[in-house]
Amino acid sequence: MISVFPMSQNTNTEPTAESWLEIVRQRVEAMRFGSVQIVVHEGRVTQVESTEKTRLPSDPAIPSTKK
């Protein structure tokens, strides 16, 4: 979910600890393999990034290139 606030809007849009924790919780629960990175600037969480990995099963019919 992405929230967009116009620059001219004069409200306090700073995320609370609960809001970024909920974002992290949702990202972790939605993935099977991957990572969630929290970016902090001057003591504040400013960004949450997630990378999901897709694991493919190994195929025993394909010969290994290791010697």
C-alpha cells in the first residue's frame, strides 16, 4: 500500500512506530524466502524495502557443471 500526501498539505505525516512496524510485518508475512531492509535517516525510519526470492527445484536430469 502506498500513501501519497501533497506537499502543500500541512499535516503531520511522519509514520509512527506502529505504522512502519506493520509494513514490515506485512512484508515478512507475504514472503516465503527473501529479505526486508529498513532504512533509517537521523534516527527515523524513512524507507522499507523488500526483496523476495523464488527458489526453483533442482532438476536431477540436468547434469552438473561441477567437476
